[in-house]
Amino acid sequence: MTFSRLCVVLGFAALMVAPGLRAQAVLDSLTSNLNIEGLDTTYDPETGLATAKGDVRISYTDVEIRCGTASYNATTGEIIARDGVVIWKAGTTYRGENIIYNANSGELSGDGVRSSMPMEMGTFFYETDKFETETKLIQKLEGGDTYFTTHDVQNPNFRLRARKITIYPGDRVVMRNVTVIAGDTPIFYFPFISQPLAEEVGYRFTPGFQSRWGGFLLAQYGVIHGDHTLAKYRLDLRSSRGVGVGADFLSLRHKDNRKNFGNLKLYYLRDSDPTNNRTGEERGPVGEDRYRINFQHRIYLPGPEKSTWYLDFDINKVSDAHFYEDFFFNDFRETPEPENQVSLVHTDPAYVATLMARFQANDFYSVGTRLPELAIDWTRRQLWHTGIYHQGTFSAGILKDELGDEQEEDFSKLIRDGRVELTGGAALDPDSRRRYQSFLGLDPSGGLSAADLSRGIDLFSAVLEGAGYARVHTYQELLYPKTFLGWLNVTPRIGGGLTHYSDIEGDAYSNLSDATRTIFHAGLDVSFKLSKTWSDFQKPEWGLNGLRHVLQPYVNLSYLDVGDSQMEGLQLVDRLSPTTRPRSIDVPLFTAVDSLESWNIARIGMRNLLQTKRDYTTTNNGNFYTASSEETQTYTWAGLNTYVDLFMKDPEFDRSLSNLYNELFWRPVPWLNFWMDAQIPLESGRGSFTELNQGVTFMPARNMQLTLGHQYVSDSPYFADSSLVFSRIYTRLTDNWGFSMNHIFEMDDGTMEFQSYSVTRDLSSWVASVGAMVRDNRDGLSDFGVLFSLTLKDFPQLSIPLDIDPNPSGRGGNQ
């Protein structure tokens, strides 16, 4: 026969030869599910063997096969394909000269097989001399001598050769005896690599020069141990500092549902020049042995699936206060003084209960210890069906304010200098005088009397000694939200509580055995919304598909009375921190419970929102998809919140009127984002100051992205005057070349605080980058560095941050 369908031949043969029942069942299954076409086909009914030659095409469920010749054994289910074989199975293509596919089990095996594997970070292509899969769903693929690459060309500019490879689709690739080849030249060898298909492991390296480190080479090798532990081993060479070694172990168990987490980070460096620091400023002695031990882990009790109990560990031990500042810049920026605590947590729809122990593991960090503390936070919930809601908090613990070594030395000097001036000796230097005034809550532009100085010495002495005490604190609040006339929202609130201190330690408090502060709060929230809609308004270039303006005036009245406990001078743990932002006037949100003071405040404001309709939404990875008309969503195109506080009683600065606050954002299209936070004084006096933080990120062209920002503060009682400008610019010069630069400029004193420049070159599978940075520390010493990176774009991941001291966006909204 010339061209025929084997299914017709098999059906005819079944009638002519009259096979037994089992053979007939096999043929019925074959003819109904498997189809073979070829230029020349034969079938042997006695052996159940079918063959086809010439432009063979085989289809079976989700499998398509094309080849030169093929045979099918109806008894075993094996299809043996030869001569230019191409197999499409479950979206993956396999090519080779000889491939065996089992239609019953779904397994594949063969010689000289070529295929690809999609990953979250890209696709890699491989060729192996021996190949086989396991189970119909392809849970495991194994290969012998294998080459693979991410460079999709006939002659890739890099490839990896593994003597043995095992692929677990959707999970990881395990390789043994691996050689990295650039062109035809071997450049690296690894005895073993275990690469998750969505994790950053493999080998990475960062060479460069930095003024604090000298010439350096940071090397990291990532590998999977077992089924759930990702390990990253570090070997860092710094010509001015020595050799550093470390290991990071990250648990991947339950990584999809994020219920469990855990990591252990170890690092050690024998520092050959510990006095070489970031700023050039003098600091206390630092030893040559520098190290970090970080352990974070969560254990669900009894297990992660249904448990409402878990135990959290957050342990951080470092050699000295400057370790992160010298060697781990990102960690220092995010958490300059890591805490140490262990917490047992119980979650419930109505509350969260925590038993926590916080302790001072590093003597050079100041810590408010809690040994231990029990806290219960009740979520807002309705009481029966009354329409009245309850929320509240309770805590009981043993607390102490433990100072760090440098803080103790600093306070001791302030006390000594203050006593010298008080006895007629040398006067305080300007910086110390400002610190006394700030600590006492005095106007920095005013003077410092002998009585003020004496009181300041007593307070600094109390801080230096540190207060320890047992504290019980509770606050419970009832709310009754109502809507009148269908549009007026009114929520009255009333709450009460107390804070009791006992077993107070310290010679400065010898006359104070216990103390109690009562808390009474009454509040009223009133708001309503007005809106105007223009359904037909269209402006596609600005992302407008209809327009709605929402206007929401609101008033928040808050009256708080904290009973007088005669506790002046007691150094408490949960106290206010310096900030430029207004304090919360909702007592349940006020976490600095030891700093609660009586107030009477009306916060009056108005929100303006501009909203439109968007016919897309986002997936988990941030990509957009077009939604149906039923999925069209409301999108807030722009917004402005303007408010001011009227003080009948100001707990901080004795004001009658706060600054005027404005919070503005505008996000019309994906390529433009503008924000601005501003406050301007409405009256003079301490606590009235000016702040302006604004910035914009936009793409003036398809090949360029700019971020420009300005941060300004003047006359703040907590922070020095500043007018800071920052910028980030990236431009793609050609398809293969890119350029970026970052700047931070302080206009108040004309200092370019930070600048960096980098050039990138796309090498198809690799990206090469060269960059330089300079930081002015205002002490006559500039910090500078040059860095080179070579990043493999897909597999194995070698992502390297170009800037070893990345440029922050100014100093943050809270200064």
C-alpha cells in the first residue's frame, strides 16, 4: 500500500484472523485511541507488532510523534521511533534519532535526545546521550552525558556539560561532574550542582575595588541539600580586610503556602584592619574576629496544616556594633540593630495571644528587654447582635531598658560635662547643650538654666542606670458605628484602661515602689461621601475610561485623660521615637503606651479621589491580562488627603494648631507615578516646621526610565535642616548596551553625598556590567568603589547587584 491509515488495516486484520478475546481487546483499544499514518505500513496479528515507514505520524491522547520509521507493540504498548524523531508531549518537544515511548505508562527513553525545560526565570535547552522519564506525568527525567544551555542558537556561546543529570519538572535539576564551557573552553568545574528551577543558586561571583575593602572578590556557591534546604556557601577575599567565609541555610519546606520559614546565616572574618570604617569617624575598639550568627525559624504546633499555635525564633548575635555597617550594607540599612526574641503565638479569629521573651544578646545595642511578656490583642468584633463593637489589648511583663556600651559612655560624658558647668567649670559644647534641651523638651533656641541643667543631669543619670519594672497594661474600647440619612457615618467610641508599674528597680527610683496610671478615652468619627461621575469621559493616553470624583470630609474627635501617677523621671521602655509624621490619636494604635499623655484633639480633613475603570487586572507575578466586562475594576487614578489637628490640649509641644498636612499621589498610567507628602506650619513655635517629600518615576521614552525626588525639612525639633535631591536614570542605548546613574545631592551644604555610574553589555545569555560609586562622608574621607559583574540571565542564576552599596531613595519619608 502506498499511503494508508494503520487503524483501517488493523480493523480488517481483526476480522480476518479471528484472534482470541485478549488480542481482540488490544486491537479494539488500539483502533479507538492510537492512530498511525505512514507511506508503508504492516501489521502482524500473531505478534501484535505494527510497523510504519516514510513520513510516519503517530497520535495518542496528548502525544504527537513524527519520524522516519516506527514500530508499535500492542502487547507492551511500546512505540519505537527512529530517524529524525520529533515528539510533542504536554507542551514539550523532544528530538532524537532513537526514542522509545510507552503508551501504557507514558515513559520516554532514548539516545541522543534534545529537548528544553521551561522555568520561571527562562528556558534551558539540553542534549543527552541517554535519556529516560519516570511515570506518565513525567515526575523525573534522567540523562547520561548531557549538554545544556539557555542560548537558543545552533552554536551557543556557553553551555554546561554534566556526566549525569536528573530533572524533576517544576522542582529542580540535579547535575553531577559539571563543567562550564564558554565557546569551546572549559572555565569552571563543579562536582555536584542541585538547581531549583525557581531559586537563585549555582555559582556567583563579584569582583571589584572598594575604598574600605581594597580589591575584592565575593564568591558564592548555592546548592540544595536534601529536599528542602537551600545552602549558599560564601568565600570572600578583600585585600585590605582579609578572608571571609560563611554559609546561609534557607528552608524551602512549605515554601508555596509560606506557613513555615527558617534560615540560619553564619559568617566569619579575621579582619586585618578593623579600624578602617565607613565614615572615618573615631569609634570604640573593634576586635579582629568579626562574625554574625542569624537564626530565624517558625515551628507550628503540632504541625503546619491546621495549627493555631506557633513558636518563633529570631536570634541575632554579632561580634560588634559596626559589623553590618562594614560588611553587609543592605542589612545595616534595613535593620541596623537586630533584636533577639523568642515568641509563642496563638491565633484565633477573635484575638492573637503572644508570650514573648526579648533579651540583650549584644551588649553594644540598647534593648528594651521583656523577660517575659504576655500580650493579647482582641480584633474588632461585634458583641452578640447589638451593633456595638469591641477591640482592646492586654499585656503583662517584666521590662527593663538595657543601654548599649557606646550609649553608656555617651551618657556618662554628658553627665560629667553637665556637672562641670554646674560647678562653674567649662561650659557645655553646643551639641551637648542641644541634647540637654531636647531631652528636657526645651526650645533649642532658648537657654539652659542651672535648674534645667540639674534636672537634666538627674534624668540622664536615671537613663544611664536603667529602669526595671513589672508592668500590667490594658485598654478596652467600645464602638457603635451608625449611618444616618443613608449617607452620614457616625462612630462614637469610649474606652478605658490602666497601666500599673511595680517592683521598680534603680537607686534613682528608691522612693517609688509602684505606680498606676488610669486611662479614659472618648472619641467620635464623623464622615460622609459625595461623588460625581462622568461615564462618557475618555482619555486613553492618560488611562481614563470614565471618571468619578469622590469627596470625603471627615472629623476625628479624640479626648484622652491619663491620670497623674507622679512618675516623672522614670525611664520607660515603650516611649515615643523621633519622627516627622503626626502621632496616631486612636489609642489602640498608639504602641508607645509608656508615653501616653492627656490630649484633646480634633483632626479635621478631606479626602479627594479620582477614580476610573480598568479592564485589566494583575497576576501574582505582576503581569497584566485583559479582563472580561464582568471583571472591570475601579481604579484610583489620583488622590489627595488634606488634614489638620486642632489642639485643645497638645501632649507634645503646647500648640493650638498643627501643621497642615497634604498627602498626594497620581498614578495615571504604568509609565508615570507621582507622589508628594507635605506639611507647612500654620503658627510659630516649637513643633511647627516645614517638610516636603516629593518624587516622580516616569518613562519619557521606551528606552529610558527616570526617578527624580526632593526631600526638604526645616526647623524640625528632631532633625537637622536638609534639602536633599535624588535621582535615578536608566537608558537603553542600543539593543545590547545600557547606562544607569544615581545621585544624592544635599543642597543645604552643597554636598554631593552619593553618585554611581554603570554600563551594561548584553552578551545574549550573559550580561556584563562595570560600575563605579563615590560617597562623600563630610569628614575629609570619601568612600569609593569600582565593581565588575558577569550575570547569566537564565540558568544557572548568577544575578549580582551591581552597586555593592545601593542608592537609597533619599532618606525615607520619616527622615
